[in-house]
Amino acid sequence: MLNELIILLINLILICSLLYLAKFWNKLSKFFYTHPAYFNIFFILLYTYEQAMFIIIKAIFTTLNQDILSALFALIVLTTVSLHIYSIEIRYKQLAQGFDNLTNENFKTTKEMQMEYNFQINNQNNYIKELEDNNFKLIAYIKEQDKTIRDIFKERKFKKLK
């Protein structure tokens, strides 16, 4: 009767722990992502707690089948290791996704800067072409004015000579 009650209690604790973990998994995952040292410390303490509980249960309940108790402890530790590995994988995926997002943002920023640079260069080239066209017009105008002025001086010289 006592053995069944203990097993029932352990199952109840395990189920409640899993429900609690499932309820706050997103917050917990985000916390461990931003605080990796706490993540490692948490699992170290969890492994220590499991071992301590195994030693205490084994010392208190000497009447329990030790093989079953050891197997139960092994299952609990394996479950904890699996959760630890799963958490590490999630953290790795989040880091990789963050890296990909940064890479994409940098690529977009670089592309935008390149487009802006090309736009400015194009504007400068258009402005330079406009200045060159105006410069040629100005040169043509000055030549025309210079010719007109020479013609005026030639006419005046001829008038004076006559």
C-alpha cells in the first residue's frame, strides 16, 4: 500500500511538473535564451536535486524494491537529460534564427545603401552632364558674342579709316 502511494505521489509530482513546465515554456525558453548561465546552473541544480532525492528515498524506503527504484531514477535522469538537450537545441535554433535575421537585415541595409549610392551617382552624373551642356552653350555664346564684338570693332575701325 505504501509503495503504491509513493509511486502515485511521484507520478502526480511528475505530471504537475510537466504541466507547469508546459504552461510557462515560452517564458522559460526566452529567459534561458537571454540568460545562458542561469540555464546551465538550473540543470546542474536539477541533476543534483534528483541524485539527492534518489539517495534520500533509497535510505528512507529500504523496503522498496531497489531495482525498481534505480530504474525509476534512471528514467527520471534520462528525461531530465532529454529536456536539457531539447532546451539546448531550441536555444541553438533561436541563436541561428537571430543570426539569420541579422544577416538578412545587414543584407537589406547593404542593398539599400548600394541603391542609394547608385541613385546619388546617377544624380551626380546627370548634374555633371547638365553642367557640361551648359558649359558648351556658354562657350558657344561667348564665341558668338566675341565674334559680334570683333565685328563691331572691325566696323568701327573701318569707319574711322574712311
